[in-house]
Amino acid sequence: MPQLKQHFQCLIRILINTAAESVRYVTSLARSRSVLVAENLFLRKQLAFYQERQARPRRLTDAARFSLALWSHLFNWKDALVIVKPETLIRWHRKGFKLFWRWKSRAGRPRLPETIRKLIVQMVRENPTWGQERVADELSVKLGVCVSPRTVRAYWPVKPGDRDPKKIFSQRWSTFVRNHAQAILACDFLVSVTAGFSVLYVFVVMEIGTRRILHFNVTAHPTAAWTLQQFREAIPSDHSYTFLIHDRDSIFSAELDKSLNSFGLKVLRTPVQSPKANAYCERLIGTIRRECLDYMIPLSEKHLRKVLREWVSHYNRGRPHASLGPEVPEPEPKSLFKAERHRHELPPDCRIRAKEVLAGLHHEYSLEREAA
């Protein structure tokens, strides 16, 4: 935009300068020849004075170059040219012709109407699995707008970060996870340090669709065999899960993945150094740290397991999740107190009950009916 604005201002200056000089030229036509010759000699005398002093002229503007190239067509300019070489003026001529014919010979077909361009962008954004041919066919068959896939490509919306923003052959990873969230499990490890500087590893498994923590456990020596046992405890035999997401940690060995396949799960290993591919579980680990472990120093493995057991119960049954509506992963039966009433009023026959979690670090609030 700044460069376009600069070119526009330069064009305006050229037009104004040319118009002013044209007025002076027309006015000079009414003057006598002897007057013009005398004025010409007078101006040449002044120019010769600057040549004797060897005064260097300033760099010419685009408007001045255009003016010299334009008026040189009306007389023998080689005898009058002083400030630049003849080759320079010829180069200005050629540059002007190139710009003129480039403007005159703009290649390509005319642009589609704005409504069709907006419609193409709308189709691409609403249908991420469609390609250029699919959009062109939809326009031709359904709407009667005959365009080629190459024309659709010219108006394909550009998205930052895409390797080839004009070609989308399959849905994004985030779209896949969102579409199959109810059938996907995610797991990961996090590290906690005890008061005696022992390193403990916490293993968590969550359901992406409900955001429920399905299982957790703590160990000081994680192995593939121990991790497989955690999956046996976490996943019921009559489960409806299809996919399991985990990273490329050495704990998740090939034998472990093979055993998980026998559970009826397809293992999806995240790319190298791509934590966003397991974003839901990474977010869960961050929540565990921010809402629990950052305020608790575990004394031992048993103590850490007890603390996490209470927090996980709070996370599943008492902590609202914005992505669920908001709602809790394991909602209780609908309370009788949720009858139709004014949104800023509490039921007159109820009182608020606050339940402490982790010795008052968090609280869970509920309504209970007062005794008559």
C-alpha cells in the first residue's frame, strides 16, 4: 500500500507539471519569433555561466524526465541537451514506451465479478476438503457459473502458514480431531519434584470429547510395561474408542503400540517436536500444574497420588469447562433447583453450599434446600 500510494503521488505530479508546461507552450505560440529567439539566447547565456562554474545539477525527478522526453520531439534536442548525456535521454524514451505498452497490453482475462469472487472464498472456507476442481464443478453444475479450476485457483484465499495455500487435498489435523473427538483418547507424562528432590512421573489419559480424565497414576520409574498396565486399567473391554494419540517418547515403544492395537485402538504418533498435535492433553497438563502442582509440594509418591486423586475428582465432577458449554465432564443429574426463574435471583428456600477442595485451594458451590 505505501508503494502504491507513492506511485500515485508521482503520477499526479507528472500530470500537473505537464499541464502547466502545456499552458506555457500554448501561450508562447502567440509571441513573435524574434522575442522567442532573444529569450532563448538569454537563457542559454545563463546556462553557460553555470557550465563555466561547473555547477552539478540536482537529480531530476520523474516529472522533469517525462517533461524533457516529451518536449524533445518538437525540435533538435541534441544541440540543446546539457545536463545529461544523449544516451540517458534515449533511455528515458525507451522506459516510457515500455511502461505505456505494459499498461496497454495487460495480459489475462478480465476479473470475475466481485460476487463470484466472494462466493469462491466462501465455498473454500466452508468446505475445507474441497479442491479447485470441486469448487469449479459446484459453480458450473449447481449455479451455472462456468469457470475453470485454474480460474478458481486465482481467487483461492491465502492462509498464513500454508505450504501451498491454493491447494487443500484433505482436512486439517485439528478438524480430524474435532470430528472424531468422542472416539479419541490422548495420553502423556508430566514431571513433579518432591520435597526431597525426587523426580516422579505422572501418567494421564483423557477423553478428548468429554475432557474427562479417564485414568492417572504416579511412578518413579516409568517403563513400557508399566505404561501398558495403566492402559489395561484405564480402558474397559467394551470401550467405543478408535484412536489413541501420544508423542514419540521412548516409553511408547513399538511393542506397546502393537499391544494397544490388540485393544482395538489405532495409535496416532504425533510428529517430532509438535506438541500442538496433542494440544488437548498438553493443555490438561498445563491445567494440572497451574491449578494443583504449582501450589503443592508433594512429600512422597503416595502423597502426590492422594493430592492428584482429589484434584482429578474435582476436575471431572466440579470444574466447568468452557469447551463443553460450559459444563463438567461428569455432570450430576439435573438439580431440581434449575427451574425457570429470574437469572439474577436465587431460590428463596435454598442456600449456597461451598465444598473445599485441596484444603481450600478450590471450592465447589451448589444449592441445597433449607430445612423447614
